[in-house]
Amino acid sequence: MKLEKYSFGIGDRFGRQGKAQLTAIIKAKQQGIKITPVWNKSNREHTIIGTTPQDTRKEADDAVSAAAFEDSYFVDADHIGLYNVDAFIESSDFFTLDVADFMGQPAQESEIQAFIEKHKKLIGSLIIPGIDATFEISAQQVRDIAAKCLLAIKEAGKIYRHIESAKGTGNFITEVSMDETDQPQTPVEMLFILAAIADEGIPAGTIAPKFTGRFNKGVDYVGDVDKFANEFEADVALVAFAANEFDLPRDLKLSVHSGSDKFSIYGPIADTLKKFDAGLHLKTAGTTWLEELIGLAMAGGDGLALAKEVYAVAISRIDELCGPYETVIDIDIAALPTPHVVDKWDSETFASALRHDQSCQNYDLNLRQLLHVAYKIAAEMGPRYFDALDKYADIIAQNVTENIYERHIKPLFT
Ligand SMILES: [Zn+2]
């Protein structure tokens, strides 16, 4: 059960590109970079597409055996809670415990008191190696953080123990995620959250905070990159400190739920990992499905026609498709090309509008975001879509592998 220093949550909406994704991981290995692949899929995705966690397990197992890949790999039950974890227990060995909904719900006064008492030695001046500023921590601050976060971490404890009782200790990786909250966690909040995670006896392998800025689905970071860089560095320093200070795994690392393709922060992330010799789990979402569409468009003929059809239907059902992703997309609807315009596009025009190459003047951020959330349309096409994936498997696989290796792995880990 080894999660390497670097691990990559690759996701795959339709579960057809496992081999092409794994090829990118193998390519990295040939360059001397070991990355643990983790196939992640949330309950929301399964529900929209009509797949089950067993499908993700099968995809991962098949890809790994076809490539004779001998290193560790995982299947991540992404963003689960007590209410839906059971469907994931058998097929998953990585669990992302999502306790965002419990953040801000007050814990019991007696528990808050006990928490402050237990961690009172952190009150006062605190120096964390790697962070220039000295933290001045007051009892009131610890009380406020405990009031806000303790119940959520206790909930994480309940989920963890539920999984542990079914799968056995040490048989899975645990991530605690708080990324889907309104406000980023401050470093001091992170410190006490990690203390609470240790108190609950959760052997967290990864922790996913909410970072500053917007992490819209499938497109680049929107926000102050310098501010992000400072925050990320502080979080890395803090995680290393906490892993030493509290009863937590020594190789605890940050997990960045990127929503995919946050290219402008990859530079600062890579610099910080090197500076601190730190590990990282990077979770992408569904850009592999966009590479499928790019591959279909590049294939021309009925492949291109199918990609155009997905777009036309997506435009007609835009509110329905965007609804579940409201808080993580920013589409300028008026700027979207009409299906009539798109219908005239050739392969290259369609592919370059969708491909995430910001240096290309054809690149269309609005179209990309809409198609990113439009996978339901392809799911509804069923065999028609899957047959096209089979027919154009080679060109699609090339795009999937190149996207992961060139645009993600290289800038982050090399
Ligand atoms: Zn997330």
C-alpha cells in the first residue's frame, strides 16, 4: 500500500482511457520519476454517467494488467461521506473523506475544552521551520478554530472507522478533504485541523485544503499566483511540521484538488516541492473526456460530426448541465460560438478551440468549460459514443497520454 512521494489522481469519466493514462505514468517512470496513479471518480460523476465504483476498479485493474505495471495504484472513492461510502468500500482502496459540509457546525463545548487543553503547548509564539513569520497563537484562536472545525474532523473520524471496520487497518489510503468550502483555511487553522485529525486516530496520507483563488473546472487558475505560491509554501511547511509534531504518518502530504489544468500555479508548486523535498497528490477531474472529444474531432468524418453534435446538444441544455457545477465554472454564455458556426469548423478548428493551449489564439475558454460539464450528453449517446471511441481509439489515446505527460507531469514533477 505505497503511495509514492508523487501521486496523480487521473479520473476518467467513461473509464475507457485507463491504458492511455497509465502510458503517461510509465513514460514518467522511464524518465526516472515515480508517480502512483490513482483513478478517482466521485459519486456525482457516477450518478450522472450511470457507472458504479466497480467499473472504475475494473478499468484500473485492466489497464495495469495490460501494461504489466508492477507498482502501486489505487482507486479513489472521491468526496465521499457516511451517507454514500458503502457503495465504494469493496472496490476502492483510497478514500477521500469530504467533511466540508460539517465545517462551521459547532462542536460540543466539552470537546472544545478538551481540545484546547490537549494542545495548549501550541499556544503562544510558534516557529514553524520553513515559514519566516512567527505565529502568535491565542487560546481564543484555538477555541474559534475548534468551534469551526472540530465537528467536521470528528465526522471524518466516523467515516474512517467505518471504512476501517470493513477493510481492515492499513489496507487503504485516507485523504481528508475540505476543499469544497467557501473560505481557504489559514496555516494556523491547518495546524489545528491536523492536530484534530491525529486526535481522531486517522492515519491521513493526504490532506486537501481549500486554496486561495478560483479552481474552475478544466481551465486555468484564476487568482493571485503570488498569493497562492506563499500560501502553498506555508501549507507544505506546516504539513511537514504537523507530521512530526502529531501522531500522523511521516509522509503525509498535500492533495491539490485542481479541477484540472491549473497550469499557471504548476511552476510555484514545482518550486516549492523541490525546496522542501515534499510530496504531492494532484487530483485532476475530467479533462481526459475532453481529450476524447479532441481525438474525435481530429479524426474528422463521423468523429468530428459526433463532437459537433455533443456541442450542439450541450448548448440547448446549458442550464441543466451547468447546474451541478455552478460554483466551479464561469462561462460567458454570450461569447459561446453558436452550433451553426461550429458546424462549419474543420477538425483543426474544433480541436484547437477545445485543446488547453492558451498560447493558441483559437483556444476558447467558454467552449471548453461547457464541454467539460457536458459529459452527460455523451453518456446518453451510449453505444454511439462508445463505438466512436473504439473506432478512433488510437488518435484519442495519443491525445490522452500527451495531455497528462506534457501538460501535467512534465511541468510538475520534472
Ligand atoms: Zn475536491
